[in-house]
Amino acid sequence: MFPYLQEIYQFPYPDYRFMPGGNYSPPYSEGWWLRSNGALESDERYRLPAQQRLTFVLVHGSWADAHFWDGVAAVLHSQGHAVYTPEYAGHGKDPNKDVTHAMITKSVVDFITKLNLRNFVLVGHSFGGTVIQKVAEQVSDRIKRLVFWDAFVLKDGESVANEFSPQMRKGFEQLRAGSKDDTIMLPFPLFRDFFVNTATLEEAKRMYAGITPEPAKPLFEKLDLKAFYALPTPKSYVYFYQDNALPQGEGFGWHPHMSIRLGQSRLIVGDGDHFTDTRTRPAMMAQKFYEAGRD
Amino acid sequence: MFPYLQEIYQFPYPDYRFMPGGNYSPPYSEGWWLRSNGALESDERYRLPAQQRLTFVLVHGSWADAHFWDGVAAVLHSQGHAVYTPEYAGHGKDPNKDVTHAMITKSVVDFITKLNLRNFVLVGHSFGGTVIQKVAEQVSDRIKRLVFWDAFVLKDGESVANEFSPQMRKGFEQLRAGSKDDTIMLPFPLFRDFFVNTATLEEAKRMYAGITPEPAKPLFEKLDLKAFYALPTPKSYVYFYQDNALPQGEGFGWHPHMSIRLGQSRLIVGDGDHFTDTRTRPAMMAQKFYEAGRD
Amino acid sequence: MFPYLQEIYQFPYPDYRFMPGGNYSPPYSEGWWLRSNGALESDERYRLPAQQRLTFVLVHGSWADAHFWDGVAAVLHSQGHAVYTPEYAGHGKDPNKDVTHAMITKSVVDFITKLNLRNFVLVGHSFGGTVIQKVAEQVSDRIKRLVFWDAFVLKDGESVANEFSPQMRKGFEQLRAGSKDDTIMLPFPLFRDFFVNTATLEEAKRMYAGITPEPAKPLFEKLDLKAFYALPTPKSYVYFYQDNALPQGEGFGWHPHMSIRLGQSRLIVGDGDHFTDTRTRPAMMAQKFYEAGRD
């Protein structure tokens, strides 16, 4: 019934212990780790002195998989934080694209409970915002803070498509209708202008080469979010002001249109766009997530 | 009838003449000052060549006192500007929290007239915006330019509370109802997310340690501002885009929602939040105030 | 009937070949050029390695002429791009201020067709946005991409004046009524606060010294833009967040209020104002135009 093979997060640099400089700290190291020469060392010197140690669970959005976070995760690791990047149904190596929003949520919830993660900062990007809204309803006692990065914060009863402009919605519906397996593939010109507008053409092509058709159904499912809006969990919103994936204002957009729905929340603003900075400025992104997630 | 003991501004570094480097210029120095060795020197070399010399009167907001400006005032002084930071009724060393908006305004007006200040840039922060609106009505002939920094610009007949979101207003009313002396104390989590969202936890705690309960009444008083809106005084608005103290947009917020009410005004934008940068980046703040206040 | 003497763009540094360092590349050089000593050299080493070579046509706005672009054009040239800055009717050396929007458009269209320019990035600033809207209707097959920099994107049937706030519109109508030749001259205080708000007073005065009364009629002409809104030409919007020439939001402003009308478009954001950065930071501006215009 649920054929998705859950992929336990693989740190993108499986041989990080042998990398020159060796500045990666696995989640279980607690500040000590084994150098490639076998010596046990404190990684204290690799971290910023005042950094609070946090655990991050990063949930990607549409037209992405868990490798979306590779660069940001590496930087956060190097600073002493634990980082998990769960893959979810219909994405990554999952061959089945016929998934529901509930299946996606279940992937992340199962990942968290299986690894028994607690007291973590749960970050959702773009469509991932709707995922962390639903995940939070199920495991709120494990979550330290929710961080929405240019992410959908849906109202109770809304779908992602309800937040598209009429033109975008029409375009996505046409792309969906043209697919054989109920997916939506972003044509390159759309991806280039909306997701990676600040990138060079080379970076844009490199990122585009990694994306695959997105299961359409979850984008059009209306979500019951009554429980979410009753949660007292602390929340942050990270907004990048060159993000062009949704119209910015006049009744649309990430911030303030959707961020405002969180009520009390911490705002952090940066100058990036929707995708590019995960590749080109992972240290900037890690800093913004840290500012959003710390006590 | 008005028991408030007006505190004449004390420059936060009373021994500035003896500080290493000695780069503070008192308001009365007119470019000359006494070194610790007794020599009278021009401080010309300590100032940026192109800086116009200005006089600033800085009016703080709620949950703050005149020391809020210490860092910014020190930088402006060091650049050759004169700086005054009047304390007002219900704040600082004033033990009486039972104050009205008119008493607060009177404190600032009295300070200005007593020192016979003229041709100054009058800066108001947050609630201080409503104070400079009323002060300007009384001493407009002495004011060179009004500068609102993430400050309320109330419409005629409005109160500060009218600009809160319904949720904020409800929260503040509950906090007010729970106090014994009609004040509102910000709980730390609110202060942390809304006022010092970009600060480290340590900075946030340090700043929180300095705040005291805010007299509630002036926040709910409706102000007659007909005279203000007839003033031809030049105006500027300084907006920091990580300021999260009010919702930003959708009918709320500093800019453009309230800044637009100034009509012709000069806009200056920075990347700070509501409180933090006065502590961590006073030179940036001094530069923004200078850009807002110069001819 | 159309007495405007079209001024073929003169590169602002006619003796660029003899400048020290000689780092200007004329449009026709195709990567090779003659040094002052007569040697033919590749200018490859003067360009950023990853820069795509583009052709820019820059269309200025009101209270400006083609020299508005001198600094930006010089930087773009030095990076290997071809740059053209057409003058248009009623501006520059044209003594006739009695012009229509159609005459202005014709100036730019004639410039483009006379030089047989193709595959260029057409940039419009401020009022120039309305010009490139109309130019694009006539020569869309020659245009690679339209770039609006804090520029009007009028709806079909609108005039520029329709996008002013009531207060601005009233002010401009008074200034127009007070002129003898149906022009509008910006008083310095308006220019200083709205166009060069981040400049020093010296820079502001220097820029003000170069401006002349603007023909009023084209600002109040309603434009038929049905053909524009049917064009598939790629589009970008460059927005500077300290730009204060129009109110920013609440139903007014460059972005998102007018940028949103472009539908799919690439957003690039910077921290400048309406005029200043062309003088003080031409390299920043060139970079933003390149980001907006590249593939």
C-alpha cells in the first residue's frame, strides 16, 4: 500500500572523516570525532565560539530531493550542529510518483520517530512548509521550533494551488494535463526566472539538470490544518527578498502574505532567491537558519 | 501636578575627555575640545571630511529609556554632531508610571525649550514617533527635520493600539489587565521574537535585563493630530527590513503602511531589526540617521 | 513635422582608445581593438571570464537625458558588452519640448532600425518603462529581453499620472500649470527626497544641475498597450528598495504593484534609489543589469 522505500538520510559526504581538513562533525560526535589518522579530537576549534548547538531537520520542497540540502547541511555540520534531511514519498529514489500529501507527511514523521529525534528545529522550504505544518500536528512534542523558509503557510482548508496567481495556476494545470503520470515538470525558462533568477546560466543549468517531474496531486490537495493553528510551538520565518517563485505582494507571496499567518514568529530576512543560494552561498544560508532556529 | 523630575541628558560617557583616543565631541565644543592633557585641540581630524554638522534630538520608544541611544549617540558625537537624548515622563528614573501622552510630550518640549535647542533633527523610534508628532506641533519652528525610525505615524484621532494586529492588541490588553499599576511588561519570548529577532541569545538577554514595565495608558490614547498634518517640516522615514515588531504589510506595519502618511518624505532603508542594532551596530545606525537628517 | 534631430549615441568617452589602461570596448570590436599605440589586441583579459556578451539599449526616464547612463555604459563596455543609449524627442539637445509619447517612441524605434540592432536587451528606467513597452510593440522581433528598472509598467489604457498618488498628481498638475511651455520642473526639495534620497547633498546638487524641465504631456497620455500584453518577449524587473520616487505599496509603487503586471519575469533586487547609483555605483548597476539581461 505504501511502496515508498524510505531512504535514511545519508550525509552527502560519506567519507567526510577523510576529507582534507576534516571539518565535518557527525551528529553523534558530541564534540569529539575520529580523525582519518585515528586520533580522537575535539572539534571545538572548528566551531564559532558562541554557537549554540542545534539539531536541524531540513524538509525540501517541490522539484527537489534531499540533496537540495547538501551544501547547507555540510556547513551546519561543520559548525557543530546535527543535521537530518529526510527524503519523502514521490521524491529522490522513490519510483512511485502517485503519492498524496499524507504519504509525504508520513515519510517525515516515520523518519523522525524511527531515529527518535527530539528537540530539533524543523525547517521547511517552499512546498515543504505545508509538510512541516502537517508533521508538526503529529509530533509537536518533539519539535523545538518550526522554521519556514520562503515556504507555504496554508490556511486551514487551503491547497498550495490556492496561493498561486491565476496565471500560474493555469500554467501548472496545463503542464499537469500534458503529463502521462500526473506530474508537473517545470520548463527551463520558468525554472530560470522563478527559482534561480540570481544564478548564472551555468548554475541554473546545473541545478535544472537535477530536477525531476513533481507529483501534481499534493499541490492541489486541500489540507485540514485546524490542529496546526492550535499549536504553541515557536515559529520563525526566513524570507529572501529576491525570491520570485510567487508574486510578492498585492494578495500573494511568502512574506508578509503567508508569514503573517504564523502569528507570533521570528523574522529573518536575506537577499537570496528561491533555490540558488543553497548552491552558491551555503554558509549564508546556514547562518540564516541558525539565526532562525537558535534560542 | 507633574512630579516627573526631568533628567537633563547625561552623555553616557561622562569621562569622555579622558578616554583613550578621546574621540568624543561634546555639543558645546564647536569643533574644539580639551584633551586629557589640557591641550585645546580641533577635532577636525576625527570627523569624516564631507559630514555636515547636525544636531540630533533622539526620542526613544516603549520598553526603553534614554540609555537606549548610548551607542548611537557616542558614534554621532565622535563624528562631530551634537546629540541630545531627552528622558520623558514614566521612563528612566521617573518612579511614577501613571502618565499620559501629553505628559510625555511635555517632557520633551520642556527639554528642548530649556536648552533652547534650535535647527535640530528630531528622531523618534517606535512609540517615539507619536511623541515627535506631538512635539512638532508645539515647537515646529525649532525643528530642521523629523526622522521616524520604524516609528508610529498615527492618523489624526488614532491610538498606537489601533495599529496593532487584533492578536497583538488582545495580547497587550491581557498583559495590561494582569498588572497592578496599569503597565505592560513584555514577556521575554515576545521581546525576543519581535524586538531583537536578529540578536544572539546573549545580546537578547542583556537588552531584556534593561527594560521595565511600560505605562499602558499612552498606548491606548487617541491623539489629535490635525496640526501635525498641516506642518511643512521636512520629514524622513528610516525603515529596517528585519523589523518584526509590527506585521509588515497587508494593512499593517512601519513601511509603507505608516510611512506613506508623511506625504513627501525621504526614505532610508537598512537591514536591522527593532532594537538590536543600537547595541551591535551603532555606527551603521548613526550613518542611517545622518543620511536621513542631512540637507 | 518631427523636428527632433535624432542624436546618434555618442559614447561618453570619445577618446576611450587613448585612455590610460584603455579598458573600453566599442560595440563593433568583437573582442579585438586598437590600442593607442596602434597594436590590435584582444580585450579578453579585461572581461570577467564567465560573462556572456550582451548588447544593451538603455532608455532613460524623465528629468534625464542619455548622459544619465554614462557611468553604467562605461562599466558595461569595459566588461565587453555593447551599449547604446538613444536620446529621444523632447530631451537632450532637442529644443522642442512639445512632444508626444508617440514621438518619443519613434525616436527609439528609429535609432534601433537605423543601426539595425538585433538581439539586444532593452532597458527602461522610470518613464522609460512606458517607452520600452511601446517600442517593444513595434520591434519585438529584434529584442532579446525587456528589463524594467524601477520603471512604469502601465496597464492598457493607463497614463503615467494614473500611477501617482493623489498628492503627487496634484503637485505635478500645479507645477505643469505654472510653466509657460507645458513642462514640469522638479523643485530641488522634491528631487532630493524622491530621486536622490541616499545621495550626499553635493551629489544631489550635482545631479540636479543637469536636469531640465520635462515635457508634461507624455506623462498624462493614456497608452494603448494591448499589443504589449500579447508579446512573448522575456522580461525582467530590477527593483531598488530605497527607491522612493513612488509610494511603495498600499496600491502604488514599482514592485510588486507594477512588476506583477509582467506576468512571468525575472526579479533582481538591489539597495539603491531612483537616480543616485548611476553616479556613485555604476559597477553595481551594471552587475544588476547583467543579471537581469543574461540568458
